[in-house]
Amino acid sequence: MKKVIFTLMIALFAVAAVTAQEPTDLTSKKGVPILPEKGDYAIGVDAIPFFQYVGNMFNANGFNPGPAFNFTAPTPFTIYGKYFKDANTAYRAFVRVGYNSETFKHLTNQDGSTAIPPATVEDKMTRSNMAINLGVGLEKRRGAGRVQGFYGAEAGLMINNPYTAKYTYGNALSATTGTWWNFDPEFPQEMPNTIARPLKETAGMEFGLGVRAFVGVEYFFAPKISLGGEFGWGIGFLSQGKGSVETEVWDVATTAVRTITTDIAGGSKFRVDTDNLGGSINLLFYF
């Protein structure tokens, strides 16, 4: 799918090179302006999920499942907005506010059950994450027809909670009981009575800042509706705070359950690089 998207981007730039000098009627047959004008607003979305949806309809297999939108990190469903100060200058902004929560349950054998089959209790894990991306920028445009080239710069802010997991268990923890289900996706298994099991895992909050320069092209295939792609070069910094793990343990000395909290170190990242090498297609509507 990435090859298809990258090919579409190359095609857009090729169309720009071929048609940039061709005279083009700037209104439709009904007299509707094709290109954005002073005072226009624009709303856009990442069109990749739509291409994936259409492509998957005709190619359902284990590596490319049937029709389904992909809202995961590689193709975030970001909303874009623009306001045109004049026909060749636009202020632009983007926003993504995402929250995901999922719950997994498992029936575990009840400790001490003499029934055949054994009675069961419910173990549960609730996992969530949150992401906020905000950005603003300035865009300049050039072009004499349906194909419009653009360039500019923008700055972005990212706040992210990568991972929080909470666990509840049906069997109480004691010196002789405490069978529980390990929800680790790599080693899912029923754990016999142990003296420790996780209660909560929290990754450190991430805070990021970035600035980038960009260049791209839009093709107006209908009045005030365009497909576009862009590449950029930017500088980004991300800092991650401390996380923690809460563990429930059986204290032999006090013959009671207690909770231990262990910190997880944070970190930081710094990056200077080109972006969007995997390809991205934006669908924009002007009004």
C-alpha cells in the first residue's frame, strides 16, 4: 500500500511539471471558481485511509485484510485547516485529539474449586492511550491553473500518553492462593499461585516540539476540491517523563498483601530529518 501511495504522490508532482505552463480556465462550465480565493477556508483530511479502504476491497488477504480504516499511528487521521489571507497566502493549522481504551477479559480457574470442570473467576485488563497533536504554519502558493505548488513552514506540539494498563483479578492473593491470567501478548498464560502480580502500568507522558519547512503540490480536480501531497524537512525534540509499575505482593513477614511502586526512567529524543518518505495524500475542501 505504501508503494501505491508513494506512486500517487510522484504522479501529482509529475502532473504539476507537465501542466504548470498550460493555460487553464479558472472557473467551471457553470462559472464556479476552481481555485481558492481571499477569505476562503479549507478543511482537509489524510486521504490514505480512503485509498486503503478502496484497495482492500479488491485485495483481501492475510497481509492486506478486508475493508477497514486504519487510524493507527502510521496513518493518523489528522484534520487540516487553512484560511486564505489572499489568493497566494494561507495560514494553516492541524489537529489530532485521540483517545483509545480497550478491555480484555479472561476466565481463570477459581482457586480451591473442587467442581468438575473447575469453577472460574474473571480477570480483566483495561488498556488506554491518548495523543494530542497541534500545529500552525504559513503557506505560500504559486500556479496558474488547476495545479498549485506551495511551500512554507509550520510548528507543532505533541502531548502523548503512550500506555496505561490496569488489572483486576478474580482470585485473591494470599500465601496459598492467587492464580491469575498473564495478559502479556507475547506470553499469554495462566499463572499459578505467585507472590506478586501487576496492578497498574503507566508509561511516562511524552511532550514534543517540532518545526519544519515543507513543499508540495495540489491538483484541483473539481471546483474548490483538491488532492495534494507534500514533503518536509524538520527539527523535532521529544521528552518522556517517568513511568511507574504498581505490583501487588504477598508479604510473608506481615502475612498481608501490600503494593509496591517501581519507577520507570524517562528519556528524550532529538531528530533532524526529512519527513513523509512513506507518502501521504491530503484531500481538501475549500469554501
